[in-house]
Amino acid sequence: GAVVSQHPSRVICKSGTSVKIECRSLDFQATTMFWYRQFPKQSLMLMATSNEGSKATYEQGVEKDKFLINHASLTLSTLTVTSAHPEDSSFYICSAPQETQYFGPGTRLLVL
Amino acid sequence: GEDVEQSLFLSVREGDSSVINCTYTDSSSTYLYWYKQEPGAGLQLLTYIFSNMDMKQDQRLTVLLNKKDKHLSLRIADTQTGDSAIYFCAETQSTGTASKLTFGTGTRLQVTL
């Protein structure tokens, strides 16, 4: 099946700093990618839809200035958590469609 | 909005069959999925079913869909310890693959010896 990678897999940062997470489709092009957030022992919540060549579409309640999304190319979308705070600590997962939805391995963010 | 519910926990003995259930509220769901998540990992697609199908079987996995009752189930035959994980059902209302998924609450499957 198709492969989606994420980088980094794990990041620890200080409160107030910004963190960038990359999502790449390795063997296919994706004009759309999705970013999800998962709290411990909870389900995945869609944060936003990343669109190549246009602005991302954010779900209700997600701060677009807090979570910046850039779909730089047909194989890369980035999520930047700006001025991170401890409550932003979570597991972030991206997905890209290719016949069906393929998910990246996730990025665990810990903000101290 | 869409609502997808699952029971939180299921424990089965190795070799037995596991049945994980999922209910959804939106009758316009077109694709329904089952994903597996192991600790600290991303999601692995197990199988999916179109809304116009009643059943789909793939090796040890059997998916049953009751569209009238909006009920989806995943049966794992001959459950192994490696099947221990969290299982999520998900649905989408679009006919295209480039559409967002709504996930269930997840069912933690524990396989005991």
C-alpha cells in the first residue's frame, strides 16, 4: 500500500517555542492531506484539511493562527504549532488519500 | 454532526473470535473503515466496506454492515496476542477518497492466554 511518513516521530520543546511537523506521501501525490490530533486514550479528532495550492480548511474550534498548515508541494504538508504550551502536548497524525486514507506513524509532541 | 460510538474495551482468550461493534448516526455514510492502532503508533488500515455491501471477508477479518440499524462490526477469527491493540471504526460521507473521516471512540482489545 501507499506510504505516508511523518517527521519528527517525537519532539520535546519548551513552552513558547514553535514546532514544525512534516507529513510526506512517499510514493504518490496528494493534493489533500488531513491533520488529526489524538489525546491519550481518546479518538482522533480532525484538525484541518491541508490543500495544495490553497489555504487549509480548519475544523470548528481549531485556531488557525495557532496551528499553521502549509501544503508546500504535492507530497508535503507541514503543521506548525506556534507558541506551544503544555496543553498542546498530544499525538499528531496526518493522512493522505490514495484509493483509501493512509496514515502517517504520528508525531508525539511534549511541551514542557 | 456525525457521531460514531464503540464500546471501550473487549477481552478475549487467544484462539477465540473477537467481535468489535460500532454504531453511527449518519445514514449518508458511504465508506466505513476499520483501523488498528498499536501503542504509540499510527493507524493501520485493516479493511473497509462500501455502504451498499452487507459483508466483506478478508482472511481472518469479517466485516458486517447493517445499514438499516447503522451498525458495523468487525469479527477477528482465531484471535492472537498480536491482535491486542485499539480498533477504530471510521466513516466518511463522500464518494471520493479525498474526504475526511469521522472516527469512533476506539475499542481496546486485550487478548489473554
